[in-house]
Amino acid sequence: MSMIVHSAALVSFVWTCIIVFVQGIGIYKILRNNSAPHAKPFSPTLKEDDVPHITAIRPIKGVEAGLYECVVSTFHLAYPKSKLTIYLCVDSTTDPAYPVPRKFISAFPDFDAKVLVEEPDPVSHGDGGHVDKLGPNPKIRNISRAYREVKGDIIWIADCNVWLGANSAGRMVDKLLWFLPDGAQTKPYKFVHQLPLVIYLKTPRTAAEEEASLTTAVGSKKCLWQPPTQNFYSAINTVGIAPCVVGKSNMFLKSHLEHLTDPAQNPLLSPANAARRRGVDYFSSYICENRLIGGLIFKSNISGYKKHGLVRGEVAIQPISGMTVAAYIFCI
């Protein structure tokens, strides 16, 4: 019995050391990357014709805490308007959140932005279309049309419940294309994403205050939570031995995903999946689509590109309200 107890104690000690070590890496990188102001991103300062075009896709489903403020942050990005396309996606006109994107379109008429509703999508509902052409994954069905109508090659998918910093578009592009502060370029990434953090709204905002955030910043009393999840997320992406991705804010090239979801061009895919649609639609029959997309891009070889890059200096902030600390801990 003594030998079993000692062996169990040794295993527990080693495992604890590993966890503490990984946590240490995560905490160190978070502090290093976010404790001091970073230089402004380079890509937005290029000549307008040279600025890479971004299509920002924001899937919306239901009314969540801070929805107005989160989605409106897309319209306050420090990025040339002529190089930014915004698609706000909802599944139907009966969704409680449907009036929200309509208000944004009216409030910001000088943006290349529009609301895309899944219901009349020609692939799944229009002439010649069929509901079974896409799998049941609700997020993929929500953004499928936006993906097909992307302008340019850079796709930025950010959930509706995350707030994006003004410089986040430029920093994401700088990381993806690997622009250095002096404008030099090195080996780019196939996929970049932001560290997700949660802010708890201690004072829930009224509907009037939410709507006021269309054009102004209306504050709430907040407290910031950074549970161990973020430390592991940071550490795993620092070591880079495996993909670690959530769907809060991800950027990649459409041309890459089209290529990688074609079994004829990607040996990692089974020829049996040749009939599947390309791009994000390829994942419509699965759950955890963000992990699968990130994983496929991570594992697939594209000459001249690094795997994944976690953006420094900008985090994807998700506000929540009406949730106790215990409830939050047990749901992560």
C-alpha cells in the first residue's frame, strides 16, 4: 500500500509541477504582451491602395449583455473605411437581435456594411437551393452567405458578444501578414486570433443606454475576471505544439481555407468528403467548428507560412452580466 501511495503522490507532484509551469508561461506572456502600450499597427498607415482589405463577419444570435457596444466597436476600428467590409449576420428576421444590426446600418451609412439573413440564403432556401445543402451547425449556417460574398481575401470572424479594440483590425492584419513596426515583412501566419477575456457588468445597462452606445461610449461598472483558462490559452499558443482556438476573434485567408477544404488538394482530408462544400461550409455538419477550422489550418502545410499567431496588445473582451462567480467558474 505504501508503494501505491508514494507512486500516486509522485505522479500528483509531477502533474502539479507541469500545471504550475504551464500557468507560469501563460501568465508571463499575458503580462509581457499586455502590460505596456504597443506601437500603433503599421498596415492601416499604408497608402490606401496598398492597405489589405478586410471582411469582418459578425454572427448575431439573440440579445446578449453589451450587444450594442460589442457590435458597434466594428464601426469604430482605426482602419480605412474603404478597406473594411462589415457583414452582420442573423438567422431570421424574427430573431430578437434583428433590429440591432438594422440600426447600425442606418447609423453608419458611409460604411460598406449590410445585414445578411440566413432565411433567404439562395443556397439553403432559394431557387435551386435546399435546407440540406448545409449541415445543422447554426453558426456556419449563419455566416455561410457572408463567407461566399467576402470582398478581398482576408476574413475576420468575430462573435457578436466580443468587444474589439480600435487598433485590433490593424494588429490582426499586421500579425497575419507579419508587418513589423518599421513596415518590413517576414514570414506570415496562416491564422491569427485574439486572447479572450471576460468583463462582468456589475451594473446592467438599460435598453436606452445600450442604444446610446451606437454613437457614444456609455460606461458600466465593471470588474475583470481572468481565470486559469486564459493562462492555458496563452501558454499553449506560446509553445505552439497544438492548436488552441476559440471562436471569439479569428482571422485567416479565404484562399487558404478554400484550398485546405478540398480533399483533392489536401492529403489530410478523406476523398470520401469530396462532395462537401468548400470553405466554412465544409464544417457545417460538425460542432466545435472554430476548433476544427483552426486545427485544419494548423496541421495543413502551406509553404512559406507559420501556423498560428496570437495577437499581442489587443484582447477580445466578452461582457457578461447576471451571472455569479460560481456559475461562471462551473460553466468554463
